[in-house]
Amino acid sequence: MHRKIITIITLLLATTCFSQKRTIQHKPYIDLRPMHFGILVGMNLQDVEFENIGPQTITLEDGTTQQQTIVCDADRWNTGFSVGVLANLRLNEYLNLRFSPTMHFGAKHLTFHNLTNMGQQEGLLHEERQDMKNTYVAFPLDLKFCAERWNNYRPYMTAGINPMINLTGKSQDFVQLKRSDLFLEVGLGCDFYLPFFKLIPELKFCYSLSDAIDHKHAEELKDANKRIYTNAVTSGHSKMIVLTFYFE
């Protein structure tokens, strides 16, 4: 009796395990190529994380000094778009090296709150705002860790470094970012094998490893009144979330 029960349970488990039948595989040998290329399009969300200096002592026009506290904050994520190309080198069955030069178009919105000077209305803080347009040229180099292919999809994870060059910046803005930055990035995605190409959606998180603020910028400002806002920020790290669609 016990043998019959064990046999029935075994058959049920076997039926469950093999209930997902394999289907016809599209592009069955595409992953065996030593190298292949593609294009990418996507969207990005940009932000920057600031560290503020706190109270500052400034000299007024009449020669007296005053202590003021200004706080800078990027108060929202800003949406942009991304385009680029892809080169993928196969290292082994589960590991690929990927290089994908990309241009990211976007912006960061900064708000400066003067906690010392109040507005005309009681309780209203004086604010200054800056829209920081950013165009990055990125050169990410990632390792792609792939799972086993099942039917026509294959999930994966990525990790790598991403040097970026910032092509934009106004000379008289309150805060200006450095021309170059280095990002650490991790991501996850899935290869979808279609009849004529691979479609690969991927979500990636990028974080700046170095201080992104150009601290020499304060000396270049023509308006001395802006320097208190520029000097309010001691350091900053850029952040980016990128949703990308690769076509290989």
C-alpha cells in the first residue's frame, strides 16, 4: 500500500515538473556567437544627492558680517531619454562582457532654501531655483551573468563601471557639475528571443563614486551674491535609474 502511495506521489511530482513543455526556440544559436552587436533606446531618471555645509559667515555690503544657513536639495526625479549602441563579447556559457556607449539626455531640478532670510509673508522661506540640464556621454563596461535559457527567455544580472562625460553646464549657474564622473552600476534584465532578433528590457541603477561638484565654479561667478549658494554644497553624488531596451 505504501509503495502505491509513493508511486502515485512520484508520478504527480513528475507531471508537475514537466508540465511546462519546451516550445520551439527562436534563434537557438545566437548566444554561441563570440561577438554580436545591437542598438539601445530607453528612458532615465536623474537625481543628485547633496551634502550641505551648514551655517556660513558672509560679509555684507556695509562691511558687517552675518551668519546664514542655506540648504540645497534636488527635490524631484527628472525624466530623460537614452540612445546608444551595444557590443557583446561571449566569455563562456553564462558570462558576457558588454560595452554600450550611450548618450543620456536629462535634467536635475535644484532648490536652495535660505533658512535665515524669511520672505515677506510670515513663515515663508526665501528660495532660489536652478534647472540643471545634463547631457552625458557614457561608456559603461559590464559583466553580464546569465541564467539557463528556458524556451525563448533568459534572465540575467549585470554589474560594472560607467565613466561619463558631462557635455552641458551654464557658466553662471549656482551649482555646476564636473565634466567627468565615474559611476558604479548594477542591473537586471531578461533576453527575449524573437523570430528575427533579441529584445532585452533592462533596469539599471547607477551611483556616482566620486564627488560630482565642481568646487572651482564659485570663483568664476560674476555675481558675488550667488557664491553663498554655490558654497552651500560641500559634495554631491549623481544618481540615475535607467530603463533600457536592447535590440540585438
